Amino acid sequence: MSDINFRTHYGIIPALDLESVDAIRRIVEETCEVEGVVGYKLGIAGALRLGLANAVRAIREITDLPILYDHQKAGLDIPDMAQKFCTICNEAGVDALVLFPLAGPSAVEEFIVHTQRQGLCPIIGGDFPMAEYKVSGGGYVADDGPARILEHAYNLGVRHFIVPSTNLNGVRKVSEFLTASGRKPTLLMTGIGAMGGRISDAFAAAPECSCYAIVGRAVYASDSPKEAARFLGSEALRFA
């Protein structure tokens, strides 16, 4: 099983939702040495503008912290695409893939298996920090769909999961389910900052898990990304 060895059990992961090499490099240079920063989440903005390998190379010139690639949202495809996608991502040099395999059980299995075969860490999600995402909120996804995805992935041995911080009851339920067998899973939490999530509340809802806050605009749109990362990192490290 491929895994990520973050340097602390709690921390923050800045999201590099930026379109230029200079913008990406600036955020990484200002934050990579900040206590509490454990890695970076690279999204499609930089990958499509620069090419995934070029975006990764720009980060690697500055730091060896783990790079998580979020294709917004990979895994929502036919199972046959899993091998191609995972191979390309491995060749580009990322360490982990954020996967939302909403296309069904076969997609869950194939994307996880091929991620692992490429030596990458699968980070599995299915839920969004948006009220209208699920049927009960006016959306199109079954209310129990995300939980079923996580359960399937968990039974396949996955240890890293991504959940919205804005639903504290949901965080508690996921944490309780994942830790019931004695494992210590890793939760990466979205929705921190602009979407209303708070590190202190979200981490407290998952006391038996290693927790990491994915922070985007709160860092890269700040007048001082370094100070913003330092503040959020110290908040996360209070749980260490």
C-alpha cells in the first residue's frame, strides 16, 4: 500500500489553485518552511495551463514536500481510464491522487488499484462542502453515496480520505466509522476558510484521526501567504 509520510500528524496543505509558474513558486517559496505546512495540493488550473509535469517540476525545484494532485474530480470516469490517468500522473511526479470515484464500485476499485500500482497514494472522497450537492439539498447525488464510496475504499485498505469540514456531524460519522476497527486513518478537510470551515472545530470532530486542512484562498489570496500559513499551521498543530 502506497502511503504519504507527512512530517506531522496534523497540519495544513495549501491548495495551489493558480495558473502561472511565478504564482505557484511564490506561494511554495513563502510557505514550504512554515511549521505545520506538510504538503501541497495542485489543481487543474495550474496543470492545464502549464502541463502537469511542468507544474510539478516548478514545485520540486523548491521543496520535496508531498504533492497531491486533484484533477477536479478524477475517478468520475469509466474504469478503463484509470490505468491511463494514473500512469500519466506518476510520470509527472506527483505523490498522491485525490479521487472522487462517483461512477460506481468498479470505478472505486480500478482507480484505487491503479493508483497503488503506480506507487501513488489514493486519497478518496465523495462529498463536497456545498449544500446543493446531495439530493436532500436539491442536488443530484444520493445522500448516502459519499459514505458508501468511503466504506468501499476503506475495505480495500485505503487510509487517506477527503471530507468537507463544513459538515461537522459528517466528519464525526466518518471518523467513528474509519476508526472502529482500530486503524488510525488520515482525514484531509476541505472548505476551510472562505467556505466557512474552521480548523479547530473540524479537527476536534475527528480526535482519533490524523487531520490536515486543505487551505486555498486563505493562503494564496492573502497579502502575506507566509503569515497566513503560519497562523493556520499553528492552529492545526495545537492538536499534535
